[in-house]
Amino acid sequence: MEEQTKIEKKDYLWENLKRLPYFRAFLRAVESRFYDDMALTEPVLDVGCGDGIFAEITFDKKITVGFDPAFQSLLEPANRVAYSSILCAGGAAIPFADASFSTVISNSVLEHIPELEQVLLEIRRVLKPAGLFVFCVPNEKLLTNLSISNALDRIGLHGLADGYRNFFNFISRHHHADAVEVWQARLAKNGFRIEKWWHYFTPQNLRTLEWGHYAGLPSLINKKVFGKWILFPLHGNPFIPEKRLRKQYVQNPIHPEGSYTFYIARKD
């Protein structure tokens, strides 16, 4: 696979690995790179800002506003660095006037929302005319690329394979993993047109993420007990497989069989 030749503004992989479980850090680092050359016209709204770590690492200047319905996440220190303002709110009733923002971003959030229609209508409402809407979500290849379910299919255990796919969706809290055609129709219905999209995160990358969910138990314990995912953010920490991940990270993540899709859309 072709290696990336573009020079990054920062080492997104290590910046994420210092803060997050490695499987999540790997995916977020890949997504951070897509924003390197993207001009986000202010004011900018981040829908589903979570703990703020992605925005703090990815953007050199503060995002205008971030909001999330999970109040506890908003208390994380990264949010104070990443955003000029943060607030606790849901996407179905965004507490801003019409045409308040030039850009709306939402990174790996929309797949977790059961009823998307009202959220998309609200995003369109708060966007200025011809405003930009940038987001990424898993696509339908996510479930077909899972290594464990594919192994079960190969030995004829199709029921178990489907059960594992449902289980992975459950632990990932996914309500949507849709094809581009589904998103095109959904966005058009709610007043957007897609300007550009690409699949990313290769099947090999997904295997790393899939197995990382189970190898990441120590990080979960750290978070519950000590309030942080990574206790010792050091090169060489055996719980941070930096060298192995970097071999994949330097490859071009854009791939026709990628399990995630990045969209750049505009308000009609």
C-alpha cells in the first residue's frame, strides 16, 4: 500500500496515543489528518464534542462552540482548551438562532444518534446560507470487514457471525453504519448536498481497532479508577503499541474498502 508523503502539522498518532486507548487513538489520529488543509470558516460549531480531546489535538485554534448531551464529558480539561464556549445540549434542539454558524463539524457522532432527521434539520437551521457541514461516520463495510465474524462465516457458523456483528454494533453504540447512497438521500432530504466524500480506514486498520476493543481493558480500568485512560504516556509503554500502529499509520488510510466515510457537505 502507498505510504503517505504529506508532512503533518504534528504527530497526531502520538498525541492521541498519550491520551486515549490505542484503538480509539489510531482512528482519531487518521481523522485528524484530514483537517490539516481544510479551511473552517468561523464561527464553527462542533456537534457532539465529547471530552474535547479530538478538537484539542486536531485544531491549532479554539473552535467557537462545542456542545454535547453528556455533562460529565464536558468537565474534561481538554474542553476548556479546545473551545471558546461549551454547553450541555442535545442535537435535536440546538440552542442557537437560525444562521448562527458558518461551519458545523461532527466527528464520529451521528452514528450514535437513533433519530437523525431532527438533528440534521437543526444543523441546517443554525448554518448560514451555503454553510459547510463536515462529518465522518462508519459505513456498511464496517460489519462486513470484522475479522471474527468473517472467520465464523468461513466455517459455516453464520448465526454466530451475525450475532457477533450485532454485538460489535452494541458495544460501539452504533445505530447507523450506512452506505454513501443512504447518506446522499438523507442529506438531500434535509437540505444538504455532498461536495466530496471518501472511504478510509482499511480492513487491516479495522482489525486493529476490532481487537483493540478487547485488549483495551486496562485503559478502561485506569479511566474508572484514576480518571485518565493512560497513566504513563511514555514511548515504550507496553500498553501503547506505538511501533506496530505506526507501520499502519504511515500508509494511506483512504481505501475503497474503508470502513468509515468522511463527508464534506454544504447547505443548499
